[in-house]
Amino acid sequence: MFLYNVHRYPFIRLLIPWIAGIFCGDHFFDRSWAPLCGILFFGFFAALSFALYFLKRYSLRWCFGIAISALCFTGGWLGMTGQLQQAVCSFPKEETVYRVLITDAPQPKEHTYLCQALLKERRDTAGIYPIGHTAVLYLQQDSSASRLKSGDELLISARISPPLNNRNFDEFDYARFLMRKGISGTGYVVSGKWIKCDGMNNFDLKSVASSCRRNVVSLYQELGFNGDELAVLSALTIGDKTELSDSVRESYSVAGASHILALSGLHIGLLYTMIFFILKPIARRGNIGRCVRSVFFLVLLWTFAFFTGLSPSVVRSVSMFSILAMADMVGREPLSLNTLAVAAWLMLFCNPAWLFDVGFQLSFLAVASILLVQRPIYHLITVKSRIGKYVWGLMSISVAAQIGTAPLVLFYFSRFSVHFLLTNLVVIPLITIILYAAVVMLLLTPFSWLQIGVAGGVKKLLEGLNFFVRWVEQLPCASIDGIWLYQSEVLGIYIVIALLTYYFMNRRYRNLQICLFSILLMGTYHATLYWLDRPQTSLVFYNVRGCPAVHCIKSDGQSWINYMDTLSNEKRLKYMTANYWKRHHLLPPQEITADCRHAELNRQQQIISYHGCRVCVINDNRWRNKSTVSPLYIQYLYLCKGYDGHLEELAQVFSFSYVILDASLSEYRKHLLESECKKSGLRFISLSDEGSVRFLL
């Protein structure tokens, strides 16, 4: 058992400090001293480990262990720092001509096509300069952009800049997310400012894989799949989620079945099991048989990954099962904690940034949890019938996986699916049949009449799957939403789970006391954080371009959000502020779009009065060329796009303490108004520079 005999799992002792080093390398990447310190420490611990190994003193074995752990820590630190450093690139501030290679098929968005591209070179009047960095491009939607595909080369004229965050409260760190993926910049390309290079189409391995993926989708359409059935089948078999509607995603999320739409460890595991069963007779012929089976595993799994377009999640999962297959080849136990640790360590050695991928974390934690706690859970209930044993075995696996992944699911998605046991009890056998039937259907391509018959059966199974998921979604209390957890709480929950597991393994009273104390400590910690983050009466301004808004918050969790534009991008604002609202336990805000009078909020002529504080929103020219004998005092003057005048004109009507410059202002207008504020000695805040701001009332 792992908790009793850690020394039996040497790769776990290497993996833990390596993971800690990756975290530190990511956290301290912006510190100028970090790379040099990492190199010095790595060299020191490498020399110390080398010396202790050849010294061969048994009394100093603990020193050698500490040195190896420190070496792994600095190795993870340097690996993560080096990977992030490769994504750092400086770009000209003005619009420039680039030659780019599209490396992923463009994805349609609301108004653009998003594609990942390799920046091959930059061109200007002085010459041509090679780049070799990756960028995310947003191409304005038109008929020409819709025909682009992976492998096309373009000449574009655009302003590309390093990824930046809007610095809103509790905002997702999009800039670091892109850097971890090796993406150095983002840019928007207007229609007419790009051309496709004639005769230039690069058919690299990934382009061919993407082409095969599109051909598979076309085959599905020819076989009569459409709508939600086509979307779910494409997601299950080749990882293509472009056709999934928001309603389908939400249904699967509420029912606790989102994991089956993400082609990853579960699906690869099912294929692995199928191949293992088919090739079991070969493995009985000794070492040669196991080697032959492992080679078949590797070829078939990587062929499957190729036909799914070599997406990162599939490559990760196939890599993990490839390592398990190679462990079986050399006679090791194919699935154990030590083998799992080897797979994780090798994958993080090749790509340290995979550690921060949600799919990577959930996959390994689910498998580790199944290995640790599934058997004790299974033995809690004695089942005699064969069918009962199968059902309870499936449920115990689902419960074990849920125990291992629940804290992370709550942290990342703020949702807990109450009926996950019922869902997995039906969904996992069903998708197993669907996946195997889909493989048979694809293999029957030369025999069209048989293929059409199998396709009809697969379609019925998909209809049943979608019907069941929607039925579970409609059950009472299907999910608990709006949950907020801190990173430290997630770590604490896993420590409590580990202590409880340890107690159930040996049933000692002292361990029970430790568990109860840790639970009490976690509860106290959560209550303290909940109190510190309680709602407070305040005004909040957000840095969301295209959506000027004033959020009035009350101490009991009620709030009113005042939208100022008739065409506000409300969806974007809610997406970017969702974490902040959850953290402070706010109720869904009331939306105010016109003049109104409430007991605590008054809005007239774009002047908002709340708790004795006035905010005047200037988004048009209604106050220009006007004056008054006694200027109206307001605390905050909120300047937005639409006002073309100067502060002097507004000073004839209002007396104000603070100027808030909205993100909707152009760079020229923002700098002009900033200069006027400095000249007049006014305090001002630029939301595009500072991010969200909150004023307590």
C-alpha cells in the first residue's frame, strides 16, 4: 500500500518534487533572478548527488535522497522556466506584414475565425526577419476566410502583441494560459489585409491528420448522422467538438457526463481494454507474445491519435497508455501507482506545462484514486450475484474516480453533479458500446451495405444517450452551482481525503482524531475566508471593452448592474466577472438599462445615486456646451466612448472628485483625457491600464 510503503514507489518520490518545481517555475517566472538561481542550484545538487552516489556510505543515504529530491525540484523549475521563456517574443507596436503558416483548422466564432499560426517571418522596408513563434489570429469573417485550412500560408498585415490580461478581479489568467501552450502573441486581421500565398500549402503530419479528421466527419454525414447525434459522435470518436451546441454542453455538464465529450483518458482506456482483450491469446506466448501485443498497442493507439487530428488531449492520453504498454512489454505490472508515476514524470519531463492542463490533472487523479480507494469501497458491500457484482464494481469505480476529481471539478467548474452515479451507471456502458460500434462501422467502409446497417444502430444508441442525459438534467436538484473554492482549500481537501483513506485502512482511534481535527480545521479556515469575502456595500467598475457598466453592490449580496450602452456586450462581462461574483457570494444582479427609481438606487439622465454616492456616466454629448451657476457635485465621473468634448466643458456642469476612463475609449482619446486630468490636478483611473476598481461606500 502506498501510504504504508512509500519506498516501494520510487517514481512518486521523484514526481512530487518535480511537480513542486514546475509550480515554482511558473509562479516565479517573472522574477529576473529566478533563471540564474535555478541554474546554480541545479548544478550544485547535481554535483552533490554525483558525489554522494560514488561515496557509497550507507549512513549518508538520506543525504543522497534529499539531494535527488532537490535535483528534481530544480529540474522541474528550470524545465518550466525554459518552456515559458520560449514563448516570450517582442513585436512592433505598429501594424506589420507577416508571413504565417496556419497550423490548426480555423474555428468559427461569433464574428471571427480563430486559428493558430506559426509566424515564419516579419517583413518591412528594411528587410525580412525570421521569427519562428506561434500566435493566435482572429480573422474577420468573410467567404475567403471560411475556406482556409491547416497548412495554408498567408501574408497578413496586422498588429500582433503579446497576450495580456484585462486585470479584472479573479479573472482567468489568459496570458499565462497562452504562454504555457507556447503562444507568443495575438492579433486581429481585417478582411482585405491578408492574401493566400499561391502554390504554398504545407502538408505536414498535423495537416494530414486534420484532413483525415475532416474526412471522417464527412463520412458520418454521408451515413445520415446530423444534429446532436453527429456532434456527440464526432466528440466521442475523433474529439471534434465544433458542432456541439451550448444546450448539449450544458445538459452533459449538469448530468455529470461532460467527461465523455472530451476525448481523453476514458476513451483511450476503452480502446486499450478492447485491444488488450483481443490480443490476450498472443500475450500468453511468453515475453515475445507480450512484446508483440505492446507493439500492436502502440501502432493502433497512435493511429487512432492520428485520425483524431493529434489534438493535445488525445496525445497526452495516448502517451500515458503507451508508457503503460511499454511497462507490460518489460514484464512490469501495466497499471500501478509506480507505473502511473513513471508516465506522469516522463510526460512532465517532455512538456512541464501539461501539469496546468485540467484534462491532465483530472485524468491522473482519477486513475490514482481508483487504484487507491476503489478496492476498499468495493469491499464495503458484499454482493453475491454476477450482475450485482458488475453493477457494484462499476459504481465503486465511479465513486473512487469522483472522490479523486471532485475537489478539482468544484474548483474549476464551480458545479457538482448530484446524480453522477446514476449517470455513469448508464452512460459508461452505453458509450463503450457506441465507441466499439463506431470502430466497427469505420472498419466496414469497403462494405457500404453493412456499414449503413451498423450506422443505423449507432444512431439509435446516440439518440438514447442524449435522451437519458437530458432526462437526468431535468431531475430535481440535478446540480449544485455557484460553488467557490480557493486553491489552498483544494489542497486541504485532498489532505483530508488522504487522512480518511489512511484511517479506513487501519482503523486506529488516533488516526480518527487526526481526521476529525483536520476536518474541523478545514471548516474553520473556510468560514474565515467566507467572512473575509462577504459582500460589502460598494461600487465596482470593470475593464470590459464594449460594455461600460456600473455595479452597485449591497452588503446582503443583492446588487444592481447598470448597463450604459444599448448594444452592451453583456455576455462577455458576465463571463469575465463570474469568478468575482462567486467569490463574494453575490446573488444574480438585477440589470438596469434605463432610468429608474428604487428604494436604494436612483438613475436619471445617466446619473446614478447609490448610498449617498453619485456617478455620472458620460457616453454621449448631452452635457456639452452647458453650464450652471452651482455645479452638481458627483464623486465619480465615468467617461466612455461617445463623448467627444473636453473635461473643461464638463467642469462647468459638474464638480467631481475622481475621473474613471473606460476601456471603450480609443488610445488617442484616453491619452488626451489623461493629459487633461494631470493638467487640472484631478485624480483619475484608466480601467484599460489598472483593471477593475472597487470603491467601498
